[in-house]
Amino acid sequence: MNIILLGPPGAGKGTLSSKIIDRLGAVQIATGDIFRYNISNKTELGMKAKSYMDRGDLVPDELTIDLVWDAFDKVEDREERIVLFDGFPRNLDQAKALDKGMAERNTEVGKVVYFDVADNILIERITGRRVCPDCGATYHITNSKPSKEGVCDKCGGELIQRNDDNEETVKNRISVYNDFTSPLIDYYKKAGKLIKIDGAKTPEEVFNEFNDKLGK
Ligand code: AP5
Ligand code: ZN
């Protein structure tokens, strides 16, 4: 089943993705991760995307939509497993492009998981986030500390703060979300695909709520 994770920056999309991948064998297509991979490898796409990401603006659709299909078309056994879209679509044009491309592939968006979280929680989560550039693991300076400060538990890599995780950029990311991405809540509600989750709960509770609601 194709599942979209829809929510503001810091809502916990990446955190829930990791649990669904580990426990339900899902595969993930995370556009932000694909862009960051391209930036660290200094590809042409990375060079083009960087300034938008550093400001917290959306990367233009013409750089985004094709890479989603490249990734989706490489997923093996995709009809039998969960394919998670994390961070895509982020505006109405992307949502329409997704519907069209899915129809061309004789499949569809199954469910859309919407994370409901207040802005003050988002800012606290994002400014306190630390990530491992080597394995992608995510931590938080108070909510989810590594056993040794600054070091990844999974691979021993040195934890860093993302370039766009400062307060000023986060505020712009939240406003971009409100202007361009939040209309998708209604779009998918009307399509009867929306599942609303209380993203302010603990990561384990969020996973349980996802699992319960998906089963219904
Ligand atoms: P992207 O990488 O997608 O970032 P985002 O949407 O801003 O989301 P985040 O990764 O910040 O948050 P998250 O919801 O995954 O939270 P997480 O689980 O890590 O996009 C970055 C940029 O790329 C965009 O600004 C844009 O420029 C570009 N881009 C990407 N996709 C695009 C597209 N489709 N079109 C155009 N441009 C695009 O959690 C955050 C923190 O909180 C962590 O520290 C975590 O430990 C903690 N936490 C998580 N859940 C909980 C919980 N339940 N309780 C307590 N703490 C928690
Ligand atoms: Zn690591």
C-alpha cells in the first residue's frame, strides 16, 4: 500500500517512518533525504536544491517530481509492501502529479497519515534535533538522547545539526507548510484517505495509533 506521511516540519514523520520500516518492512521515499544525499555528494541536483533548502523554501517541482518516480519505479514488490512517502507531496501540483503517475502505474495513494502537532512543540523538537550523517539515525538533545553525547548509538558516527534546523529557518518552513502543504489535508480528506494522528504523543504511542487506525 502507498502511504503518505503528511505533517509540518518536526511532526515526527521520519521518526514514525523508521518504526514502520523496522517493524512492518516498509520502504521509504523521503524527498528531503534524497536532496541531502545529493547535496553531500555535490551533484547537479544537490547544487540546485541547496539554496532553497537552506532558506526553508520548497525546491521547485520540476526538480522534485521526477526523482520521486525514479525512486518509486525501483521499489521491488511494491504491490505487496508498504511504500512510505515522507515529505512528498508538499503542494497541490505535486499531489495531482502523484495521483496521475499512480494511475499510469495502475496503483493509487492508499492512506494519508496527517500529524497534528502545535507549532511550539515543532520548534522545540527541530532546534533540539541531532542527526547522524553516516546512517541517518535521528536523536533529540532531551527527548531522545544518544548514550554518549554527540555520538550515534547505531554506527558510532558524529552527530550534527541539519543546516535548516535553526529557529529562523524553522519558522519559514512552518509558514511554507501552512501556505502550500496544509491545503492537502482537505484534498485527501475529500478523497476519503485521511487518517489523523496526534503527533504530540510519544513516538511509541504515535506508532500504536498509526497501526490501530491503519488496520481499520
Ligand atoms: P524534509 O527533510 O522533508 O524536512 P521536514 O518536512 O521539514 O521534516 P523534518 O525532517 O524536519 O521533520 P520530521 O517530521 O521528519 O521529524 P523527525 O521525525 O525528524 O525537507 C527539508 C527541505 O527539503 C524542505 O524544507 C524543502 O526545502 C525540501 N523538500 C523536501 N521535500 C520536498 C518536496 N516534496 N518539494 C519541495 N521541496 C522539498 O522529528 C524531529 C525531532 O523531534 C527529532 O529530534 C525527534 O527525535 C523528535 N521527535 C519526533 N517524534 C517525537 C515525538 N513523538 N515525541 C517527542 N519527540 C519527537
Ligand atoms: Zn549513525
